Amino acid sequence: MRYHIMESNDIRMNLATEEYLMNHADVSEPLFLVYIQSPCVIIGRNQNAYEELDLNYLRENHITLTRRISGGGAVFDDLGNMSFSFVKKRDEVQFGDYQNVTEPILAALHKMGATQAQSGGRNDLYINGLKFSGNAMYSKNNRTYSHGTLMYDVDLSVLDRILTVSKEKIASKATPSVKKNVTNVRGYLKPEYQFERTEDFRDQLLCELYGVKSLTEIKDKELALTQADREAIQKLFDEKYANDAWIFGEAPAFEYNKRTRIASVGIVDVKLNVVHGKISAAKIFGDFFGQQPVEQLSGFLVGKEYRFEAIEKALKQIKVSEYIHNLTNEDFLALLFS
């Protein structure tokens, strides 16, 4: 088995690297990838970011959002998480057999003291009934990769703020995330393995996987990137993982409904249809007053990308108060993304 330690802390670059290596690396022997990233959320291939996440919280706290090519639910990572991937020939792994794929990880954790760690559910790893790793699979071109998270010392307080399913606001056919009781694995390890830095935990886990005392013993197993590799990965980063068309445009069609009463304005009822990340239809109702027909405001929204930044920029062209008296552009923006 060869391995590659990602150089970046940007989830978008790491996923681009992962996809590129899955498609182009030599997998005559399995390839093991490990990466650590700054605070980010990764949604599954079939998920609706608008429905699953508190996008306002992500924006205000500078948490990166992207979409992966495999299915499953939304995942939060920070520098306390270590992600990993196995890339193998398709005939070497049965799709959906997460227990077999994650067995080396469990064996390594057992050696490090987390003897209660075990597989459970359809694709998770648990300790004492608490989830510390979620996994997903993807197959293409006679290769299969399984990637997963390993919560070493993640800030668990952020999870409830990020994953927000609001049935009243949005209705769609997207795949919902399921909140589960989670834990970090660090406290279950032997004291000598409870490192301050996730990078040290990562390196020790690699040593356990290979049965060596130092990574210097397995330098010949490390996969190095060429300049051509880096250029191709950068292209994937630009065109896909850092591209709003991939992150939001892939969302299933859905409806957004928000009705509220605002002092000095009245009742404002907004209904939007969103298809491929853009507003396809908009209706605004209420008992408010306005100098201009509110239908013009509704029409203005149609065709716009349903993203906070995109609508904020577009609203600079008009004054919402002309259509809904006493309602500022900022208030209207908050209404659309509350």
C-alpha cells in the first residue's frame, strides 16, 4: 500500500486531489490518502445545501462549504479531524462493504488504546455507542474509493449550529442528514498517543498501519505529486470544488417559504422556487404598502442565483422600500435567507 499526505488545509483542494488521484494514480497496489483541513462543511452528492445547513452561520464564521462526489450526509471538519481515503481496484472491494475497508483503521486504533472502537450502522465507526467516523464510497473507471472522517479532537459545539433542517422553510426531495451522538477518539487513546496536534496523531496512525516506528522507514511508499499533477488538481479546484455551480447548482429543485410580521411593515410572505441553484419563480404576498408593484420585485428575483452574496450584489441596483414600504434591502435579504 502506498500513501499520500495532503499538503493543503483547504477541503476543496484536498477533494480535488483525491478525485484526481482516484482517476489517474497507479492503483496496482492500494493507495491511502490522509488530509486535515480548516473548518469546513462537505455535503453529499445528492444533498441540498440550503435545506441542510445554516448558511448564515457558515458565512459569518468563515466556514468553507463544498460538495463531494459521493453520497451520504453533511459532514463538519476542522483541524481536529483527520480524513482518509482508500483507493483500490474495483474488483478488490465490494461496494458498500465499509466494515472491510475500515478494518485497518480500527486495528490501528486498537493498538493505540481505543480497543472499544468498532464498526456499526451502514457506514460508521463507534466507541461506546458514539459515532466518531462516517464513511462513503464512490466507484468509477474500474476503481473504488472509500473516504471517511476520523474525529480526533473536533469542536463538537459547532455541529448543532451548522446542521439545520427546517421543514417549515424548505421542502425538497434531497437526501437529509441525520444527526447522531458523536464523540472524539482522542480521549480513548493511551496517554502517550493523546497528542496536542492532529498531525502527530495522523503520523502515528500511519506508523501503526504500516507496523513501523517512524515515517522515515516508509518514505519509499509515499506518493509524490508532479507539476502536471498539481496543475490538473488546480483545474479541478477552480472548475469544481470551489465553484458555486457545483456547490449550489447541483442542489435538487426545492421551494422556499417564509412568512413573517415585521413592525412598521406588516406581514411579508415570500415563496420561491429554486432549480439548479437559481430562482425560477418568486411570489411575494402580504398586507404591506408600496409605491411600486411588488410583482416587479418578484420578477427581479427570477433568474438570480439563490446565494446570499449573489442576491446582496443584485439588490444594490434597487430599493426594496419602493415595493415594500419601510423594508430595507438588508431586511429583505435577511428574510430571503433567514
